[in-house]
Amino acid sequence: MELIIATSEFLVDTAKDVLPIVAFLFGFQYFVIRQPMRDGAQIAAGFVFVVVGLGLFLVGLDKTLFPLGRLMAEQLTSPAMLAGSGAAVAVDWQDYYWVYLFAVSVGLAAALAEPALIAVSMKANTVSGGAISVWGLRSAVAIGVGIGVALGCFRIITGLPLHWFIGALCVVVIVQTVFAPKLIVPLAYDSGGVATSTVTVPLIAALGLGLAEAVPGRSALLDGFGLVAFACLFPIISVLAYSQLALLRERAASSERRDGAD
């Protein structure tokens, strides 16, 4: 019964959030474009599905992913997991290696399953005429997300200031942008956005909040957030690096062909 009530509340809240968008779109259609809207019944049914889908998605986040993230963080940071015994012992950041390994794994898996990333990879493959591999781009982004989430967990555990990491990462992105192939730069920047969407954000946000609550001396508000920023910046770095390595490999292959011809 409690779940039904919570679901109903989420559906009502979602409908309130979607209503301004619906009003704007229909108002713009009738008062600015002044053309009849085709397939009105289908569009209305689509909005209903959007409301129901978003509402159920929010229920899932609230009832499963966020509690699961906190539970996993508590278990991974328990004294038994860190020191191999149930006794409370002093631990350092190196002792949280299971947390880092789990962060890399969940980042990789979530990014590979991200629908937005799949769609962008397929479009990039089509537009580039096959030059950009679907799995190559997805793998590069997934590796970036995994490393970013692990580094974000390291920051939460150590309590180091967030702006140190973000500033350094931005410098790396700028330097890579100067030397990377210009055709890949816009796609690399978009990859950071599509990597942090429906699947990835709830998982890593739950992990960050749970980890900040489980690690002694950390604040969920001050330290629990910021993982999404790492997961957004690192795919840009990894995709730019992927393009730079591909360019170097192509140049090396061209050099070998010239040497063979000579």
C-alpha cells in the first residue's frame, strides 16, 4: 500500500513538471505556427506514457538504486571488508581498493548500457561513413566514466577539495583540444554529456552519497556530490585520447607504407 501511495505521488509530481512543457509546445503550435497538429491523439498518448514512465523511473530511483548505493557503500567500507576482520581499525585511503574497483566496474557497465551513448555512437558511425567505430566510441567513453568515478570516490575518501580535481581536468581537456583532430572535438565534448544520463547518473549519485555517509568524517552534502562532474569530464579526455592514438596509428601506418614503397 505504501508503494502504491508513493507511486501515485511521483506520478502527480511528474505530471506537474511535464505540464508546462506540454502547454508551451501546444501554445507555440497554435498561436505562433498556426497549423493544426497532426496525430493529436498519438501525441497525447505519448505524453501520458512520458508521465507514467518518468514517474515509475523516479519510484525506482527512490526505492531501489539510492538505497542500493548506500548499502553497497556501507558494505564496501565496513571494517570487515577493509581489514578482513570485524574489529574497528584505523584505515587509510589505500585500504579502500575494493571501492575503487567497484567504482570502475559500475562506471564501465553503466556507460555501456547508456541509451543516449548508444544512439550518439550509431549516429557518429553513420555520419563518419564508418570511420568512427560504434564500439570504439562506446568503449572509450565507458573507460573514461569508470576512471572518473573511481577518481571521484578517491576524492570523497580523502576529502580533498573538489575544485583541485575539476580545475586540473579542465586544463587537460583544453590541452588535448589543441592537439586533437578537430573533427572529433565536438563529438568528444558531447560524449561527456551523453555518458551522464538516465542509467549512469542515478547509480553513481547513489554511490557517492552512500560513500560519503559511510566514510567517517565526510559530509553527504559537501562530499557526496561531484561524481557526475568526474563522469562527465573524463569521457571527453578518453575520447580525445582515443582520437589522438588513432591518428598516431594512422600516421605510423602511412609512414610504413611509404618506407615499403621506397
